[in-house]
Amino acid sequence: MKPRMQYRSRRVHGILFEPDHASMIIRNKPGRHYLIHGDDTRLITGFDTPLDAPDTMGYGIYHEADRPNTMWIRDRTGLRRIQGTPATPLERDAPWNRVATRIPNHPIPSPYA
């Protein structure tokens, strides 16, 4: 029987990752992706090289416990740090769609993946 994936705190490569329930990724009409994290909005410019993540680590957005503004995403490629630059989503770029980040084996639909 395969172990169950869980969206909870995990230590990977000496870093404690905590689930970030308040953050989300949205995509606008032109196809740009933004990370919404509280009052902070960032245009996603890419992802770092993936780290191997435990098979039981659930998919979704995480942050480092000792650096809460350092955001990571766990998807089928592994655990990747999100790179971004401060941005403001513009109304003219509507409609905005929330990107599913918690669906197992679902690729993050991003040109940077």
C-alpha cells in the first residue's frame, strides 16, 4: 500500500517547510502567474531547481519556517522555490483564474515549469 500524501510541516534537506494555507497562485488572461501572499503580490518569474521531496509530502504552497516570505511549491517535479518580483495585478488583465496547487499529479500550468 502506498503511503498517503499529507499537506503538513516537513523537514527536507535540513529546512522546515510549513504549509501556507493563505497563499495562492493566480493566472491572468495573458497567461502571467502571480503569487498572492497576504498583502504581498509577486509576478512569478521562474522556479529554482527542484529538490527531492518525500513521497508523502502533499502538493501545495509552502514557506520556510524561519523565513516565512520564502515561498516554495511542491508539485510532481519536486519542491521548488518560487522566484518573483513585486507586482500589482491590473484589472485590464482580467479574468483571473486561481491555479490548482493541491491536486496530486496535476502539473502547475506555468510556462516556467
